[in-house]
Amino acid sequence: MTEPLVRDAYAAPSMQEPPARAERARRAPSALLSQGLPSRLGLGLLLGLGVLAALVIFALPSWVRVPAPDVAPPPQAESRPDIPSTKARESRLLPEPEGAREAAQEMLAALMDELDALRARGVADWDTAGLVEIETLLAKGEEAYRAQRYSAAQREYAAARQRLEEVASRLPAIIEDLLDEGERALRSGEAGAAEQAFTRALSLAPDNAAARLGQQRARNRDRVVALLGEAQGYERMGESRQAERAWRSALELDPQASEASQGLARLAQARIGQAFAERMSEGYAALQKGDFQRARNAFEAAAKLRPDAPEAANALAQTAARATAARLEAALAAAARAARAEDWTGTEQRYRDALSIDATLPSAQEGATAARQRAALDRRLETGLREPARLTDPGVQREVEAMLREARAVRAPGPRLQRQITALQTALTAARTRVPVTLRSDGATEVVLVGNGTLGQFTRREIPLPPGRYTALGSRPGYRDARVVFTVEATGSPPPIEIQCLEALPFGR
């Protein structure tokens, strides 16, 4: 079966040989004869050539097996849009999923609601191309729905919904652009263009507060401009109250009128400046009078008006320095007065007050030390004068002598110290003076002078005693003891001292 096919394959080309080749074959015999060869020889040659050609044409293909040439597949027929393909025809025959029709209806209903809302916001004005794409996809979905291809309809509706969401997402930016356009127009004084932009924004977003406010501002712009001019005129004339009233009226019509806000801010700053100057003047006047508390209050009020003003801070620092200096001066003056009064305890305390203000003040440090030493000396001198009897003791006398030397060494002693020195010296001298004292008894009483020993029994006895207070005790068997206290003064001898036991005891009888 194969060989005829191969043979036919090779035979076909020979039968369809090109005309040039056939022409050359037909002309070959005549060419040979025209060269003058003998006729028999030419005829033999011609026959041999014919046999050879027959062998080549008919026998050679059967001797040689050659594979059949590749045959290109027939070209596919070009698909035509108006002729459904086999696959498309078959898909029409596939059953739709259960509930596909209802799902397509629900998708379409929701999509139409959203599209109606978008149309109500004027989508045809700001995205015509997007609206056309959405409607085209809807039409394709409707066509598929009518052909009962509900899944295909759902796909078209889904694509339409996605495109609708893309279009709707542009709306906030468009509204923002319109608001910016309106603001620019307001700043340029184009009230009509501003109102038009804000009105368009309100048509796209009826609840937009900025658009509503902008529309109102645009409508009031002419009146606002007039009020601003009026306020500026009052400001130039120095009529601040009228200027403020005009600016506030402008802000009521346009809360964002920056010129009015700036004008009110200038007025507020001017008032603050005036109040600041008044408080500073009040503070300096009080400072000049030495009323530091009032000065401080005034400067602090000025600082509250202008927290960053260096003038108020400097004035407060100056007030504090001067108040400190005044307190220090007062403490030192009080210390000096106490020293003149020789109130050394008070003097030391006043110097301590000064040191609490300035702990490094040398005069206060030296004054406190000196006052402390004078206070100690004063206390010792007073103790010596209050207890003159102690002066009879030799050890006490030595202490008093040293104390007197210290007191006399004080430069510029005051009257108090001089009196203390004189009195103590007198007391010391008296303590060293012996005054003759006469004692009388009955010769039977045993007499003891406290602090001076036993005197024994006597009727009369004279002994020298230093000034002071003395006690004499008498004792006698069968009698009540006698006790006599007497004082010896340096100015003279006291009267005779009687010391004897006179009262007999009952059990002694």
C-alpha cells in the first residue's frame, strides 16, 4: 500500500514539470541531428536516451524508498465575531448554577441603586467616560441575562460595580478641588467664581460644612470687604473701639476673614502694650519709694501680660536685689542699735538675721562673733555681782580678777560694762577686807561659826571676818539649840552678835 503512494508522490512532480524543462527535452533530438551525425547513429543514440529516460522516470522510484514529506496541517479558519465558536455554542448548552438567576437580579438591583445615587451627584458632569463604561457593562450584562446566561451576566455586573466604585472614589478629590478653587477665588476677590465653586461642591456633597460655609462667605464677600475698609479707616484714626466693632461684624459674616482676625489681634496687642507700660510705670514708682511688695506685684502683672518681655524680668530681678539689700541693711542697723544698748544677745540675733540673707557678709560674721563673746562676758559679770559671798573664796577671786582684766581690755566699753567693772571690783575688794565682829555668849554655850570652824564657849569674843552673810550655831546640854544669822558689810562693824542657849528643855529638869 505504501509503494504506490510513494510512487505517486514522485510521479506527480515529473508530470507537472515546468515548461522550460519540457522545452529543453523536446529540443534535444533536433539539436543532435543538426550537427551532421549519421542517421543510424543518431537514431541509436536517440533510442538509448529514451530508454534511459524511461528507466529514470518509471523504474527508479520503485527501487528507492523515500519517506513521505511532512504535510502542513490545513490552516484554521479565521474566527468571525458573528459566527459563535464551537466552544461558545457548547457553553450555551451547559446548565447554569442553581440560584444564578436570582443572584444576577440582586446584583443588578444593588448596582442600579448605587448608579442612581452616583447620577444624582452629577457624575455625568465630572466623569462622563466612566459613566459610559459603566452603562456599557450593564448593557452587556442585560444581554447575557436575556440570553439566560446568568453567570456571564454576573461577571458583567461585577465589572460594572468595580468600575462604579473606581469612579465614586474620585468624588472626594473632586470636592476638595472645588473647595480649593473657591478659596482661591475668595482670596482673589472673585466672589462670583467662589460662590459657583462652593455651590458645585454642595451639589456633590450636600452635607459638606466647608462648602456650605464657603458659599455663605462668598455671598457675604462684598459686605465683608466694606466692613474691612471701614475698620482700617477707624484704626488709622486711632478709634480702636469702632475698628473693633467693624472687624467683629466682618467675622460674623465671614469667620475666616483673616484681615479681621489680624486687625483684632493688633488691637489686642496694642491694649496689652498699653497695660504693660502702665504696670511697669507703677512698679518703678513703688520701687522708688521702697515699697518692694507693691513693686513686685506690678512687675509680675506686667510679666503675665508679656511673658517673654525682658523688661519685666529685669525689673523683677532689680526689685528682688533691692529688697534683699534693704532687708540686709535693716538687719545690720538693728544689730548696731542693740550693740549701742549693750544688748549683746539681741545684737548677735540681728547679725544672725543678716547672715540668713547673705551668709558670706564679712561684717555680719565678725559682728556675730564679737556679740557672742560680749554676751558671754556680760553673763559672767552679772553672775559675779549677784553672788558676792562667793568672792571670799580664793579660787573665785582669781576667776573674778581674770574676768575683770578681760572686761577692761574691751575697747570703747559702754556704760553698762563700766558699771559692771566698777561694781565687781568693789565687791572683790570688800571680799578681801576683814571687818572686826564681836560675839557675846553665856560661857556655857558651845558656839560654831558655819564656814569658819568651832569657836567654843565664851562670854565675849572678837574675830575679823570678810564682808558676807554668816550663820552662828549654839548648843548646850538640856537646852534648845540657838541659831543666829548676821551680815558683815565692808562699810563697818555690825553690832555685837548674841549667841547663847536660853530655852531649857522639859526633859532636862
